[in-house]
Amino acid sequence: MGMSALEKPALQALIAPRSIDEFYTKYWPDKSRYFVSHGEPARLPAFLRSQELSSFDALAHANQGKVAFTNGAKSSYMLPTDTASSEYLFKMGLTVFFADITPDIPGAADFVRQLEADLGINPGATLVTAWASPAKSGAAAHYDAYDIISIQLQGVKRFELAPVRELAEPYATQYTPGTPFADDLYPQMTAGFPDWREAEFEAVEMRPGSVLCFRRGMWHRTYASGDSLAVTLVIRPPTAADFILQQLRLVLLQHPQWRRPLYGVWGSGDERDAALAQAVRLIKEIPSAAAAISVRDLVLPTLPETQRLTLIDQDSRFQRVPGTGVDYDEPKGPRGGELQWVRITIKDEHGTVRTRSSIEIPPPCLDMVDWLGKQRAPFAARALQSMFPAVPPVEQLHLLETCTRGGLLKLLWFSGSDSTEGR
């Protein structure tokens, strides 16, 4: 069954008149190297038709972010500048790059959050950038380490694209031969550094309303036949390595041997040998530590806590915020009574107790609140089920959410390496 445009409204608004099914069967995420859709500019999402994007001058006036410029016909270098200078540079025949216009364009942030949801990537993974090229200018050949959606707003521009044969799925940053590059590129270049001069390029003509999507690891260069303005969506979700390494680090930090410095490793003789022997022992522990990582926790660090709370279940882990407790303005009522106000308190370094928030709790859950207010170690939500079996699990999860929003608990965003629940 095909996907409905209603399920992915932001994506459909970008790629129309082509369909969501075409996008997924022919392109995303790794079917082919690029995907293009042509149509009238009036069909594009509303933020792309805003006054701020009506011209280069309007964008330069609205922009509050970083700006850079280049002359792709003569150099691969891109140099930073300020917004005030960008108008003069454009008139001098140079291409101007606006690094992040997301906060400057009404509706842009809301659109990219919906697009991220449509694509199944984390909130905040997408930036709205812009490129302005005067006639006969453009960008020199390079590849990016992120996925790109380019939307042509004004003028005609030619994109030339070619796959980087020597490297699949590049990481971290772009690469332009002849310019400085990051050390992170070296471990990726197992087949040697690539050269665009050996690539076979395909041309795509971009007219107002054209949308071009292409994958990370595509050589591309541009040439504007007349004054050109385009918006580029830069899509850069965490990689598999980012996810795993972040969780592995949080698992390792739960053990003192991993928090201990490698004393002596910079020394010599027996001192250095002892430190290296310690490192050998630790390296052997990595597989068992990695096995403690829960797949369900991989996505949690990329989400704001408010969104994490919508995903809690019996395996979710919590810890009481240090210094917090619970108190009552009046004695706990009978178990069948009405909702009762509970104060979540916090004690400062001088012993002064103040109220952090007040929450309404049904009497059957008051004993659970007391229990939560006494916990020191992390615990899983399922611990409540074993301690208070008479309370339905759905009510227990609602209580955990309420206490977290109230500041008593912290929802943990990493896997636990030991069974400490309920202590």
C-alpha cells in the first residue's frame, strides 16, 4: 500500500507533483543518488514564498546568521564575511552563502520540524540555508557529509552531480580538493582521497520551483546563468557511530575503572607498562559493556525531555533529582478520597527547603509518591509494578510522568549496566 501525502505533508509539499511513493521507491534513503521534481513556485511550502525570500536584498536584510562568500569559477575557498558586506559581494559577482536562515524566515522552523518527522529523523537535524549567485558564478566541486534538498527560488542554475566512487557515506564535514580539511577524513579514506576530476558528472537544470534532493557523498558544482537565489535544506541526523558511541560512553561512565585516568601512560618504564596493561584489560571489557546498550535508548539523547516523556514504558529508567523530596500541606487523605496536592521540594546547600512545584495526586498513588521521594539509585518503571501491584500500570506511568514534569525525577536517557532498580 502506498504512503499517503497526509502522512508526510511537508515532504509532499516539497516534491510535488511527484509522489511520496516515488520518493521512497526511487530515492530515499539510499536507492539512488539524486531525485528531482520540477513545478511552479506557487506549489512550494508557504515559508519559501515569504517576503524575506522574495529577493537577495530582502534575505540579506532579514538574515541574522553567519555569511560566507566564494567564487566557484576561480577558487574552491569559501571565506566568512558579515551580513552588511554580503550585498556588495553579490554585486561584485561573488556567490554568497547564508549558513542558517531558519530563525529568520517565518514558518521555516515549523516546516523543518514537520519534515524531520516525515523523514523519521531527529528534531533539530535540519538547517535552512541559502545560496545567492550572480550571473556566471556558482560553487566549486565538492561533496558534503549530509543530505541536501535544494529549492530554486529565482533564476536558472545548473547543478552538475557525480557520485564519489572512492567513498560511501562520508562523515563529519564536506571535502573540497585543494582546501584545508579535517583530520576525521583520514580514517574514512581507505581507498585514498578522491578527486572530482575523475568523476562523470550529470547535469540538472534548476528553474524557479525546481527541487533537487541528493545524498551525502555526491560531487556537485553549480553555475548560474543569471542571478540566482536558492534555499538549501541541510539534513544531518546522527550516524550509527554517533548513536552507539554516545550510549557506550554513558555505559562506561557507570564503572569506576573507566572513570579512572590512565596514570603513567605518558611516562616511561614500569609506570607506562602498568598503564598500558590496564588499557589492555579495559579494551577486553568493551564487548560486554557494548552488550549492555539497549537499542530502545539510542534515540533518546536526540529528543527533548518533553518528547522523551511521551515514550515512557515499563522499561524506562528514572532517578530522583538530588535534594528533592515530597511534602504535604495537610495529612494524606483516605485512599478513596479526592485528588490531593503534593509539594515537590528541593533543599539548597544551606538546608533551606523551597517548593519546586505542586502536583495533584489521587490518594491510591500517594504511597508511591512517598516511595519515589526516598529513592537514591536509578530504578525502572517496572519496579513500581512489583512494589504497588494494586495500582494499574497505566496510572503508574502517568505518575512517573507527572513527577518528572514536576521536577522530582529525571528520566534517564541511557542504558543501565547494572540492575539497581528499586534500591
